[in-house]
Amino acid sequence: MNLKFKWIGFDADDTLWENESYFREAEEEFCKMLKDYATAEELTKALYDIEVKNIKYYGYGIKGFVLSMIETGMQITDGKLSGEVLEEIISLGKELLNKPVCLIDGVAEVLESLKYWGYKLVVVTKGDLLDQEKKLQRSGLEKYFHHIEIVSDKQEENYQKLLNHLDVKPKDFLMVGNSLKSDVLPVLNIGGSAIHIPFHTTWIHEHVENVGELDHFCEIKSISEIHHILSV
Amino acid sequence: MNLKFKWIGFDADDTLWENESYFREAEEEFCKMLKDYATAEELTKALYDIEVKNIKYYGYGIKGFVLSMIETGMQITDGKLSGEVLEEIISLGKELLNKPVCLIDGVAEVLESLKYWGYKLVVVTKGDLLDQEKKLQRSGLEKYFHHIEIVSDKQEENYQKLLNHLDVKPKDFLMVGNSLKSDVLPVLNIGGSAIHIPFHTTWIHEHVENVGELDHFCEIKSISEIHHILSV
């Protein structure tokens, strides 16, 4: 692995702080609300299908998730979603938007030391703009970052635009995140390096088959292991 | 007015392209859907109150607008919003997200010539990230801009952050937009200049009382008049 990069990008949700578990809990709540109409499995599948279909309208984030839950509720109840459940879904969304930010073990220490060793740190995250900004503020991690980029998607072109904007060459850029699909593959494809830190829960939409042996890539179990790789 | 700035920021909605009129049309549709429960005036007022209350959760943009319409519908029908109306509201939101981008007269010519004369142009807009990105792509205006900044709000600190990030001093920055509250006052307050171009429709949340005589500020009727002011 090339260790000459000076710029390190960090995914936020499930890399710096917990996120997916909140969505999974919300999904469980949603399944309970509609348990008289369908099994949890059916509901989860219907919600996922509608979420994916709606990405082109809503992008990623909680507001789109809430709108997709409502649409799924309508579909499952054959257009007869009760006012009670509708209210519960909207409250569930607002609760999600107000969840405390729970940092993943070791994050603050790793960022502190990487900053100390002169790396330029960047957050690269997708989701709703206001929601991600508020999470960053609440996280107390803003001070470690040179730049924060909230993107509508994490495809090669989004990374390429970011690197152009920062005036950084791909070979000088390392991305760290929990999603092979969003944080690793597009960065490798444009000539950067990537570290994968799997999180215990991953949204099915982010799943990819085993990527096998790749150059400029490694997988670690915890963010603290970055120290060993970069030898800082 | 100081004419020495090299950087010009443009608001997007209702400065580069039509926007507010689409929201007003959607509001009219919404009032029609619920006309059996309340007058258009009552519905508009209730929706506005809920929108403003929800800004802290949803920020600005269409997804939050849709969620607020649903909440207003629930309130007005005493929790008995019909599935039919709920579906109509969700469709209305998706229609809004797919509206064609209708450029305001003179915009492309003005941007073309300002770019030609060496000004660095920046878009500064609030709203949903994906929605604003798609509008910019569809507008065909991306090529004129050095940088595009989609912000969650347009307060002094948001402008200050942007200028720091671009490494631009406030005295070298001119902002152009249709909202005194969002595009003019915060920029003047941090030491920049601003041009106000009123649009025929302004969301009530953006209204401010007459601002009187201000330094580093002028008002024009159409974007084409920028040429006279900058003498290009």
C-alpha cells in the first residue's frame, strides 16, 4: 500500500459514529406499527424496494426514509394507512433526526493523532445536508477536519470533483469507510487508496460481493489500527 | 459601491431560475385537496406555521415541504387524512422534484459575460442537496461557476465559512440574490457587498421590512442590469 498520501477522507455514518443501527431500530418500529397487515420480513422488503426506487427523487438521508416509510405503509394497507400510524411514522423521523451522536470507539484519538502528524483530514459523507451538519457539530469532531464535503452520492465522479476542488491528486488520497461500494471501490477506481472498516450492520443497498485482492486497499477491524498501517 | 471585487456569489432559486412560483402552485393544489376542511387562507397559514416549526428538523427544500404538507393535512382533518389525499401530496412532491428548470431572462448572457471579464462566479444556495445539484445540471449553467456551495442556511456564519474556504476577503465578494434576508443582509453584515433583484413572488419567511439606505448595496430590476453596475 502506498503510504505517501497526505490527505485522508473519512466516511461519517458508521465510520465516525453509529448510524445504521438507528435506521434498523426505526425499521423494527415501523414493522411493529403495521404488524396486522404484513410480516416484518414482507414489510422490510417492501420498504427497501420503495427506498431504492425513490433514491432518484430523494437521495440518501432521513427525510427520504420517512417519505418511503409512508409510501410503504400506503402500499401495504392498500391506501388505508391510519392517521395514528402516519403520525407515528412522522414522529419516528423527527426522533431519528434528534438522535445523540454516538462516536465509534477510538475515533477521537485517531483523528487527534493523524492531525498531529500533519495529515489533512476531510469528511466525505452523503445524506441530508442539515442533518449531517448537525451531527458533525454535535460530534465535537469538526476541529480535526480541514474540509467537510456532504455529497448527494459517492460515485467516482463525486470523488473526482472533490479532489479537483481540493487540488489533490488521487495517488495522494486515502479514503476510510465502512462501505465497500461507497467508500472503497469508487476511490480505488480513480486511482486513490482505501481502507475498509466493516461495521456490524450495513444497509443492504451498500452490500457488494467479496472484492478479493486489490491494490492500494486493506481491511482493518477497528479505526485504531490505522496507526499501525500509517506507522504513526 | 465598491467595484473592486473579483468574486460574485449568485443565489439560485428565483435568481437564476424560477422556483417560488412552483411552491405557490403546489400550495394551491394542496388547498384544493383539503377544501372541504378549511379555507385556502386557513390552510396556507397552518402550512406556513408548520413549515417554520419544522425548519429545525428538515431545513429548507422540497422533502421537508412535503412532510410539512402531510403534517398540516393531519392537523386540519383532525388525524383523518384520507389515503387519497396522502397519495396526492406525495405525488405532488415528486412532481416538484422533477420540474423543468426555467431560467430567468438574461441569466445565461450575464454569466457568460461576467466569466469572460474574469470574475470568479460561485453559486450559493440552500435546499435539498440532490435536488439543487440536479437543477444545476439541468440548467446548463454549471460551466460558468468556479464553485457551487449548497448550504443548509444562509446566515452570516455560513457566508463566513464559505469565504474562508475560498480564501476570499469579504470586501472582494459581491452576492446577488432575490432575498434581502438570505442574500443581502448577512453578506453586508460580514463586510461584503450585495445586489438585490426582487422576484415577483417571495416566500413570506424570506420577507424583511424595507432595509432603507445601505452601503455596499443596490437594488436592480433585472439581472441584465448587473452589466451597468459593473460597467462590463
